[in-house]
Amino acid sequence: MPFKVWRKQYLLILLLVTIFLLFSIKNWLFRPRDIDFSHFEFDIDQSCNMTQVMLSNSVEVLKELPLDLKPTPPYADKHVYLRMVPKYKIASCMTPKTMTTVIGGVLCNLVNASYNEGIVTKPCEAKLVMSLEQFEEQFNPNQNWTIIFGTRDPIDRFLSAFIDYCIRSKDDCRGCRSNMTCLIEKLPSLLRESALSKNRHPGIMMLHFMPQTWNCDFFRLYPHLQFLRYSQDYLNELHPQLEALLRRTTIPDYRIDLSMRKIREIRSRHTTRYSAFTPFFRQKLFENPRLIYILSQIYHHDYLLLGYPKPTIPESKSFLFW
């Protein structure tokens, strides 16, 4: 091979290697990092374009109730995600948007007192199982296990999931993006497809919006579940519920005191997230009987089995302009 040709190939290879290294260094320098927001005094709503979100929800919306919409099935063989501490025979069903990060942080602190991530989802030594069969093989759930099942008002949970998943993470949300009406209209068919599918892992988005009773083999575990109702008044309602539940277990008091203190401190730093979006979407939702009706049918068995009152649907068959 002539020297000039070899030299050109060598220089080309050297150039490509240099570009690759520069690109890799750039990605490493600008990789996403965990940020502690506790040092900043701002509402994270500011990171999202409120005007754009309002415009995407300003279309003409039909208010007539659908005549053929049946409730979603009470049960589907789907998501089983249990975090547990075998030493104290305590586990929690990790249903999205029902305090899972709070309870997960508590369980992590029970295993490792130096675990300081609080309510942030981080790997820890608390065991995870992804099926009830795996749980039954490794442990006997009938032997005085405490299994926490966090619950939440279905519409509150929907709004939290929508704001978190479709606005904060800027996910496509099945083509609806930040348009709440679009997503609500699509959810019944999406959930029917998911219920009929043999795939037990419907995807992150559907985990956020599927009924709570589809989680953790609800009907098989039901006799063993300890229900914990979500409350936005964390310090006055939710925290005492969780602490009282833990006091009934074999967990030492000093462990409970430490976990509760850590969770209380970290929780208080995150209470203002998305405060502007929640009342906006709640108002738009309750102004439209059609949307309320669809959600009440989607979450019919959540209301029935978890003890939450179904919303009153206003009588109206006109059009609403947002």
C-alpha cells in the first residue's frame, strides 16, 4: 500500500477516534445528576410552561356522557412489586402514586440506619420481589407478615400521575402529551387492551394510570393487607397512620423513631411541587361531567373496594369551552 494512502487512512481513523472521545467526555461531563432541591426556594412548576399547558387544554370539549362505557375489570394479572424487610416480616405493595417512595424510604431505613435518601427512590438492601409466587416461595405470607397497601382517592391519584408523568417528565403520553381530555378519552380502551394482554408488565405509563386493585395480586393478598390511606396533610394524618402501623410490628421503637424523623424532614422539603397545576386540572376536570364519568367507570372498583366515595356527576349535556 502506498505511503500516502496509508497515511490518509491513519489520519481518518485518528480523527474518528478523537471525535468519539470528545463525544464521550461531553456526555460524561453533562450526564444527569441527582440534585438536592432543598437548597433552592422555588416552585418546580416554574420549570414547566404553564401557558403552553393551558393552551393545550383549551379546546372544545364534549360534556355528554358516553352510554356504553362499562367499568374496567376489578382485577388483572399485572404488576406485582413488593419491597420487604424479612427480619421484621414487613412488606409494602409499591403501587405508583400511593406513597410508594415514602414507604420505600422507611423500609430502607429499617434495613440500613445510614440510608439517607428518604423518600427518593434509590436502591437499598430491602428485598424486592416481582411476583406473588416468588414471595410465597421465599417467605410464608401467612406467618404474621405485615403487608402495607397504600391507597389514594382515584381522581387525586390520576391527577398526580398525569402531572408527574405527562407534564413533568414531558412524556408523549400516547400522543396526548399535556392534554388531559385526550388521555382520559383514550384510557378506557388502553386499559381494556392491557387487561386482555398476557404481558404482566404493561409499561411505566400504564402502571401510573391502571386501577389500584390491579396491583400486587390484590384479591389473593387481600386478607393479609394493611391499608394506608394517602393524605396530602402528611404530618397530621398520613404520618400518624404510618407510625401507628409500624408500632404494631416487631420493629424496635428506636428504629421507627429514626425512620419517621428522617422521612418527616425530607418530606417537608418537597411539598410545593406542581402546586400550580393541581388546582388548574382539578377545576377543569370537575367542570366536565363526561370526564368525571369516564374516570369513575375506570376506577369503579377502586371506589368500591377501597372505600372512597364516588364523585357526584353534574347534570349537563352542553359543550364546554376551556
